Amino acid sequence: MPVATQGTIKGLSVDEVEAAGGRMMLSNAYHLYLRPGDMGVRALGGLHAFTRWPGPMLTDSGGFQVFSLAKLRAVTEDGVEFRSHLDGSLHQYTPESVMRVERNLGADVIMQLDELIAGGAEHDASRAAMERSLRWLERCRVEFDRITRDGREPAPPYTVSSDAPPLATADPEFDLPAPEQALFPIVQGGTHADLRRASIAGVLGTGDWHGIAVGGLSVGEAKADMYRTLEWCEPLLPRTKPRYLMGVGFPDDLIEGVRRGIDLFDCVVPTRIGRHGTAFTPDGTAQVRQSSYRMDRRPLVDGCACPACTRYDRAYLRHLFASGEMLGLRLLALHNVTFLLAIMSDARAALHAGTFTSWSAEWLGRYRAKGARQHDEELAVADS
Amino acid sequence: MPVATQGTIKGLSVDEVEAAGGRMMLSNAYHLYLRPGDMGVRALGGLHAFTRWPGPMLTDSGGFQVFSLAKLRAVTEDGVEFRSHLDGSLHQYTPESVMRVERNLGADVIMQLDELIAGGAEHDASRAAMERSLRWLERCRVEFDRITRDGREPAPPYTVSSDAPPLATADPEFDLPAPEQALFPIVQGGTHADLRRASIAGVLGTGDWHGIAVGGLSVGEAKADMYRTLEWCEPLLPRTKPRYLMGVGFPDDLIEGVRRGIDLFDCVVPTRIGRHGTAFTPDGTAQVRQSSYRMDRRPLVDGCACPACTRYDRAYLRHLFASGEMLGLRLLALHNVTFLLAIMSDARAALHAGTFTSWSAEWLGRYRAKGARQHDEELAVADS
């Protein structure tokens, strides 16, 4: 899922992402709650109508941003108090309020509020956060069932232009008063096998979920720890439900995740490193500002179907970044999104053909042979 | 002509500009001479191959930027010495060197080097610059004839990847070793009728040009002075040659220019004000950040064919600017370019139908009725 943090995949139009093979989009409840406001989005017809994204959509709960971006004031059993990173205003998230926010936004899949702790946290802290997340899941479920059963709450007292005609491309589906939504639980427990197992047991014991997320990874722990944790979880997760690894990732992480039974991913990394001039290639990442591209008329990645690779050459892409031109940012972001979506498409094809083991080994071998060093360098850029 | 100052129309892809109705593009010799260098562009196959613009292309001489952007060191009869605005390096432009730069860049239409002075300059200063521009035109013509007759100079000693395959979309036309080029002279003379007449007589006496430009307008003089100057020039300019008014302009300026016999225009204003969140509308300019757009689900401009108007609503465009999202800049730039190209298309249709007088009066009446105040405010933004 390409990430539209504020309701737009940074630098790209929905048409471009759809043409690149995008099928599901993620948006961020925290950002949209603050601006333009979940009630505003709802009055405008919900996220589908607002962003014009034609496919399925997921919102995270905003919990990750509350714990990482906002200024925390208090975390209690009731919920989280925080100050907005935009204007310092004071807000409260509870499991119940987050369900209402995500209901107003109107994505197809919405996430529970969970408690986040740092990657590699000790057992006691990991256990406490995991157990609280299970209690919050139950509160989310009760509130979700209530508002789903009762239907959408009455329209809020926002002013909508009374003579507003439907948009030229309006889809009647966008105006569904009570969208069908699915609530996904989040498995927590850090990098501790017993806690992950207890979290999965707790999650599976409280509802018949449409899908299950694995959270609390890719938050600072070693990659080997992430892969091992996925291996603990895999046999315990129902085979018939989509499994979503949150906040991951780089090309090799996607393939390592699929190897361990993951179906869904999301990450801002393709657009973020694209804005820094870094491109995914089958041989690792490449910086388009490099001087060897100055007179290089070859495509950025041979065989890539994106406009940056089919329409332009390396010399021009380098020129766009050297000159600070916005088109460069657009093209690299689109290339990177296309590249990740092509990996997932190729992985699906290999799974269907029964060749995933050899395909993934070959893919990772090439990517890591030349790319490991740059990859780590770029991780640092992406995190900056 | 949408303007691709550094070889890209800011924020837009060539496909978008073509779909918006763009037929001819302008690039800037000064910027491309400094970065990536005219010899580099030539080694990469020329501006058409470099930028992938499929239609005709014009380069200005760079003179305007030398006089306005670079740090001038000396202006003599021989030429201009200046320091780069990028790194302070020292450079010289002569009429002859500018011809070689523009030959290397390889646009279809190239402009002479002329001497620029401030709008509203006194008669003596205007006369001196006009007469020098005529002498420089003759030197441009002699050098242009020489390099055109002799064919392109030998390939420069740049390294091009020897195994570079042609791009997927490569057009054999892009690889013409010696493109057909046309040199356009520039009429000068400030806002003085006798000098404009003398300039036109001088220009017409020295060559059989493919087209003629009117320069030195829209540089700070009153709009009424610009229109009056065009009226002096119109009867003296050959009816069978395209007439190009340089650096203009806003919607009403285009229509006022066509009224006075102008065929070609260029201006950065649609993309520049778009980046500031200002949109052209039939009722003047509009700022998309305005609070009245917050819950407005109507298209930005009813009936406009651009993606900003057919795909999104005002509330979403406002949200993109309020959130600092790049997609907003793209969409507004594309809207404004589309808007100006539609005006020119409508003007051509009205001319063919014999209804230009009534069409233009109606268009300007509506645009100025509500728009005059905003228009002037936005001019200030565009110049900032």
C-alpha cells in the first residue's frame, strides 16, 4: 500500500499510482484528524470522495504518530493525551474516539489503537504494552460494533455549499452513507516469542477478524530480530486472513516478509527516498545525482515500466535534481512506488507458479550483492 | 508557449503539457548554458532528446537573464560580461557566442542577443539600446548563417556511454545532426513610437526572417503603454510572419495582444502563481487557500478540462495547499497552463469564425468585472 499520509501520496496523482499498479492506499488518521479534521472529511463524502482514490483504502489509527510525532502528555489505561505537532493544541485519543475518527474518515479497513514502545524493549515493558493493546482492542471492538450497528451518526453541522453539483467523475459508491468497514487488530509483543504468542492468542480469542496486523516491528530493532519474530508469528496466524506487516518497507523486507507469510505492507520509504534522489534498482539503491549519470543516456532501470524509465534518461534525471526541479522528485517517487508494486506483482506470480523460493533467492542475491552498502546508507537518509 | 526555464516546465511532465494543449515550448539558453551546459545538451542529442518534448521548441538568447539575474560586470559593443548567479563564475556573451550556444541546444527557433533596459526608459537610453540591438542582430545573422551553412561543428569531447541503447520512446527525428533552425530578430525601442518604427525598419532591412519578436515590453511599464506600443508596431510588421510578444503574460494580456496582431507568447506566470496557490478563473484569479473553499465540493473552474478541475474539488485543493503537499503545486500549475492554452485555442476559433471582437470583449468584461483587484494582488505575488 502506497502511503498517503495527508490524503495524497506525496508528489503523485491517484491516476499515476493506479497506473503504476497500486491497488490499495493507506492514509493516516492522526494527520487527517488534525487537518482538515475527520468530521470535515466525512462532510465532504469520506476519504474516497475527498482523495478520489478509486480502490480500497486503509487508515492506521494514528497511534504511531501520537507516540512518535506529537508531544505526549499522558498515557493512561483510558488513552493518550497529546499536543498537536502543528499548533500545540491539546487532544485526547481513546480506543473509542479513534474508532469514531476512523469511521468518519471512512476507509475500508481501519486499525485499532495500540500502545507503542521502542524497538528492542525489555520483556516487562513489552508485556505491559501488549496486554494494554489487547484491552484497548476489546474497547475498539465494542465501540466499532456499536457505531456500525447503529449506522453512521447524524451529519455534523458543517456548511456544505448547498448548490454543489456532483464532481464530473463522481462515483455513486462514494456517497454510501454507512460504508462497510473492517476493523483489524494488531499483534504486539516486541521481539519476545512468548509475548507474540500470547498476543496472537488474545487477538484470536476476542473476535472473528477480517485480517490481522503485525505491529511494533521496523521500529529500531535489528532486521534479523524482525525476521525471527515473523517466523514465530507465522504458524499461529490464520491462513485464510490477510496478514499485514505495518510500516515495512524496503524491497528486500517485502520479499523477506512474503517468505514469512505476509500479504500486506505499507511504507513511506519509496516516496521519501525518491524526494532525496534515491532510486530503487535490482542492484540496490542508486543516487541519481551521481556524476557518472551526467552523460548517461540509458534508462534509470532497464525494463522498468514507469515514466521515469520509459520516457527519460539518467542524464536528464540527474539534471532535474541538480537544478532542484520538482519533476525530478515526482519521477523518482513514481519510479520507487512502481518498483515496489512490481516486486509484489512478481512475488504473487511466483507464488502461483510455485517458483517463489528460487525467484526470491535470485532476487535477493542480486539486490544484496551490489546493493547492501548503499542500502544501509540510504536507510540513514530515509530516517533523517 | 509554456516555459521550461531549465528544460522542464516547473512541476509538469511533457505528457501533461501536451495533453493540456501545449504545442510549442520555450527554454532558457542562459540557464541551460550554465547547467548542464550547452555542449552537454548537444552531446545528449539536443534539447528535444534531452527533455522529450515532442513539439517545436524555442530558446530565448539568455540576454534577459544576463541583464536581470546574473551579476553584470561590463556591457560593451562587443558583448556582455557577467558572473553566474549559481557560483559566481565569470562568463562572456557575444552575439556570436549566443548563436553557438543556441545552435548547440538545438531548438527550432532561436532568438538574437539584444540589449535590455528598464521599462519606461528615456528616449536617449532607449535609442542607444535599440541601435546596439540592431548591430548585434547583424552579427547574430552572420554567425548563424556561417554555422548553419557549415553544418554543426564536430562533436565535442564529452564521454557518452558507448553502450547506450536508444530510449524506448526515442524518435529518430531527435537525432538529426544538424537541425533546421530559424533565427528571430527582436524589435526594441521601449515605449517610444519613433524608436519602435526605426527598429522595425532596421530589422526588416537586414534579412528575410521566419518570424519577428517584440521585446522590451512587460518589463515594468504601464499596461496602457504596452498596448499602445503594440498598436504602433502592428501595421509595420509583415502579416505573413508569426509575431512573438516576449514575456507576456496574464490572460487579459494574451487577448489584448491577439487584438493587436500577436501570434506567440511566453510567460512563466501560470506555473509561478500556481505554486503560490493562485488559479486563473474566468472571473479573475482565485487563491485556493481561501477559507470559503474549506467545504466546497465544486470544481475549481466549471467546465475546465484540466485534471485539477475534472478530478478534484476545491476543498481538496485547499487541503493540499494548507498541508504543503506537492500535488497541490502540480495541479494548480497544470490548471493555469491549461487555462491559458484554452484561451489561445478559443481565440483562434473566434478568429476563424469572425467573432473575435465580440468574443474578446465578453471575455475581458467578465474577467475584469470581478477580477481586477485580485489580479493586481497576484501580480505582486508573482513578482515576489
